[in-house]
Amino acid sequence: MTTNKPIIKKESVISINDLNKAFGDHKVINEFNFNLFRGENVVVLGKSGSGKSVLIKLIIGLMKPDKGTIHVLGNNVPELNSSELDEMRVKIGFLFQSNALYDSMTVRENLEFPLRRHWIKTSKQDVNALVIEALTNVGLPETIDMMPSELSGGMRKRIALARTLILKPEIILYDEPTTGLDPITGKEISQLMLDIQKKYNTSSIIISHDINCVKIVANRIVMLIDGTCYATGTFQELENSKDPKVKQFFE
């Protein structure tokens, strides 16, 4: 299994500066600074309740920060109105931990849904071509007329990823992409994420506790500890760290 990762050019697609978010007296995000570069996979590691999900919600504008700036593809997210947010989100794919497939829809209908949701003007022939392309990218073109209930957990994850890819996003946000999968299927999904990065030059933020997944997909890791970007580096650099707060994730 190849895990060679592409060389990343330093063009920022997400830039976060002095970000703060608190709930009452609890500071969840505290003076957080971060850049995601084009074509880069960054894994955000942190304990449960450390603020990883809050960070993602701030990035896509579901929450507003108390302080700081979030630039996504050149847009200052906290200043965008609802229509501007919708326009930006078309360029961002999100892979849900639960897959979030519609049980009453076929695989084809699940993949067509984002095109209808965002009023993409595409002919029926073009829609079919996009669906087949997305399914081929995840190795499951034969499932096009199947129902989600007929698929294994790994297949459902692949279909969810195909649906994420159908709008050809510039950025993909992965929420625990291998949770609930057996180790072999988890490695297959991790390799697929890497293949997609190489093919489409996507830029991704990945929330994961699966160290095997992290080792395969991460160009860089960000440690979210005490609300801050506590440490950043490659898998090998952080695995070899002497800092006990960092080491605990690799033991």
C-alpha cells in the first residue's frame, strides 16, 4: 500500500489568526493560529471535548468567534452573510462521522442531492456522468442503484465520500472518517483519502483519533490542547516528541 504524500506548495486556503471562542467562563478556543495550505492534509488531534468540532463549526460559519479572523478561500468567514456563506460552502466538502446518507434514497439519489440542494444547473446526462465519476473514484460504480441498507459500513463510508466529491470541492473536512470501521477497512478508507488528495489536489482538515489513519494521510498534524495550537509537525516529529502532552497521543 503506497502512502507517499505529495509535496505541498505554500498557498494558504484557510488562515486563522488569534481565534477565540468561549462558552461562559470556559475557553474552548484560545488564541488559536493556523494555516491550511493548498493540497495539504492536516490532522487535528485533541482529546474529546478539546474543541475540535467547535473549530470546524467556526471555519464553516456555523458559529461566530468571540475574537479573531478566519479566512477561507479569501473570504473572512465571520463577516459573510447567509447567501455568501452558502456560496463559500459549495467549495467545501464535509464527510460526516455518521455518513449522513438518506436511507430512503438510492445511492444515485444520494449523490444527486447536493447538485439539487445547491441549484447546480446541469443536464440529466451531465448529472449521470458526475455520479458515475464520483462512484468510480471510490471504486463502487456498481452500487449506483442500491439502497444504503444493502451496503457494508465501509461501502457506506465510500458512498458518503463520493457524495462529498461530486461538487469537486477545493477543501474537504473529515470528521473521524474511520470510526466504527475494522482496521483493514479503515486503512482502505485512509488510502482512498490520500488518493483523492493526489488526484484533485484537495486541501483537507481531518479530525481523527485513529493513529493508523493519521500516519497514512497526514502531511502535518496540529495538536489542539488547552484551546491552542499547542504543537505542529509531521507524524514522525510529533511521535518522537519528549513533551508528555504530545507523547500521550502516540503511546
